[in-house]
Amino acid sequence: MKSPATDLACLAFVIESPASGYDIFKASRAGSLRFAFKASQATIYDSLRRLEARGAVSPHRLPQDGRPAKIVYSPTPAGRKLAPQLARALLRQVPEGQHLRLLVRFAGLVPPTDLDSALEARKARLGQEIAEVIDIESGLQASEAKVLAAFRNVFQAEQAQLAAMAEYVRGRGRG
């Protein structure tokens, strides 16, 4: 299945530093990338093949003692031009959750104002969802209200996370 988010994550990762598919997979399970991107090894390799077919990455074989050669991908000039296009396309899809965190993780690929607008739009939608939860809560029994209060807390935690992301993006725009 073709995923623009996976293509963006793989391309952005090799732009930061040439990497193999396995390197990208390991990074998706550790460090800051684990909050923004999760994909199977098969999905990552499919994405790298798509990016190679588009001329966005270039594979290089590195010999290894007693093992098959490791294929490391580097960005091409076309790939460096494609990455911001993929990021903007993902922004137009009104990103939430993981996709929004992916865009923040690779914030250098899009203008900070565009990313800040997406973060503010998500915060506004969360505010509406919180208002709806509060409105529903008023007519519920205590046990039902407890469940809804938990949802409100989750929404409010995401709002705080989005505020932190927006501050980070604004800081990168000034730097």
C-alpha cells in the first residue's frame, strides 16, 4: 500500500543521513522518530523502491564480511526537491496524530508558518471536541461522565502537546 507519509519519512531520514532500510526501521523504533513514524520493514523497503524509481534516492552497496552487501540509500538532488513537496501534500491532508508528529520531526522541510497553521487548526478541532465532551457530560450519569472526562483529559493532553510542537516549530523558524 502506497503511503505518502512513509515515503516522506524514508526520504527525510536519508536526507539527514544516508541509511539502509533496516537503519530506518531501527530509528522508527527508537529516538525521536518513534513518536512520529511506525512502519514495518516491508513497508519501508517498498517505500525506498518507490523513491528509487522516482529518482529520489540512490542505492549504494557496502560489502560486509561474510554477509550480503548492505544497501545504503542517499538522497539525490531530485529527492531533496521532492521532500518538501511530499511534506506539503501531507499538510494538505489535514494531518493529525502520527502524521502531524512526523511533519514536526522533519520541520525543516516545510515553511514554519505552514506547519504552525496545521498545528493551530488541530488545536482548534481539539477545542471543539472538548467543548462537545463537556456538553455531553452535563447530561450523563456519574459513571458515564467519568469515561467522558477521561476522553477530555486525553484531548487536553494532546492540546498541550500541540502547543509544545508549535513552539518548537516557531523556534526553528527564528533560528
